[in-house]
Amino acid sequence: MVTRLGFLGVIGRVFLWAFLLGLAVVVLYPLLWMVLNGFKSNAELFGNPFALPVDWSFANYQKAWNRGVSGYLATSVLVTVTSTLATVFVSAWAAYGLTRVKIPFSRFVSMAILGGLMLAPTVALVPLVKMFQAMGLYNTFWALLILYTAFRVPFTTFLIRAYMIDLPREVDEAAEMDGCSRWTAFWRIILPMCKPIITSTVLLHVLFAWNEYLFAMVFTSGSGVQTLPVGLTSLMSKHGTEYPVVFAGMVIAALPVVLLFFFGQRYIVKGLADGIGK
């Protein structure tokens, strides 16, 4: 009986590893195929799209960079960094007020913030366009900054609040006895204690802002403020016959996020597990 159970355990592990290997191939192969086709010519791509490049030339990557990808990349970096900082700061400050400070109608405020999770972005597109046009913010960097921050604050607040709510109250009492203000206690004591969930929310927002397409397409029409997802669509429409150049632009756009997720995935899992587990 023991031998049979051990054999079944080995078979189970073999099937598990085979499944994980197959899943890795399914996920990684399209990315590898895209990278390889960025080194080919049009003739090579259409002649044998699954073969290795004959001439490993970076000309397509240089063309993509010079045809606007560099500008789209700079805009995406600016929007992503600023919206991440704004979202995490506003959400952490809101979570601190909801969990560490006695405020009137705190339960109602919490429900109102979390109610923002139920608002679909597509429902609000028309009134938002009218409002931003009236305010003179349409087709500007500020439009994306405000939208990315506003629509991500509810979710980010929910995560940070779930982590912060179980931090020991003795920390706040000790800080108050030492003469710390609310701001000092938040910035120097509570925020560092929330490092795991803060790291997770930063990475999650970066992934969202970097790949967001709907708002970037609707609220930016000028080439100077277009982010990578919209810029790559423009690149495809202008140079659609040069598919290797388009693939090269896609690789440049995907590389920062792939590296970020590769090196930060354990922080995402740990922070979310700690926050939701609490």
C-alpha cells in the first residue's frame, strides 16, 4: 500500500511538472516569437515566420525607436510614475484616516470609497470627455494623471486598509506620547510598517498604467501625449507593411513591464497575501 501511494505521488508530481512546463511554453512562446521576428526582414517574416533570423540586425529596433517609440516610452514613464506616486500616497493617507483616526461617518466613507470599484470606466467616458474639454484638460498629460489616479484609488485604498487595520494600536499611542503629529506618525511609523502592501500596490498600479489603453486612446489625440499602447497602434497604422518594425516596437514596450514583473512578482504575492489574509 505504501509503495503504491508513493508511486501515485510520483505520477502526480510528473503530471504537475508537465502541466507547469506546458503553461510556461504557452506564456513565453508568443513573447519569444515576437522578439525573434523583430530581427527579421519582411521577406524572412513571411517566408518562414517560425524560423530563426538569418541576419540578427537591430535595424528594426532602431527604426521603431526613431519613428516615435522613444516619445511614447517617455510619456508612458512620466504618466506611470506620477500616477503611481499620487495613487499610492492618496490611498495610504485615506487608509490611515479610516483605520487609525476616529472620523464621523467613517463606515459611510469607507463604503463610498469602495463603491468606486463598481463604476465601470466605459460608463463614465462621455461625461468625463465633456468635463475635461470644459476644463481645458482634454488631450493633456493631466487628463491621464487624474483618471489613472481617480479610478485606482478605491482598489488601492481597499488593499492598504486591509493591511493597516490590524497594525498594533500601541504604535500610535507610543508615537503620540513622544509628541508625534498625525502626519509624522503616518510618514515615519505607519507607512514603513506597510512596506509589503505598499510595494504590491505600486507594482500593480505600474502594470495597470503602463498597459492601459481605453483612457489613453479617448483622452489623447496628439502625438506628444500618447502613451505606448496608443502609440503602437499609430505605428501599426502608419507602417503596417513593415511588420518586423512593429514587432520591434512591441518588444520595446513590453520589456520594462516584463522585467518589473519578473523581479517584483514575489513582492506582489507576499504583499497581497499579507493584506488580504489580514
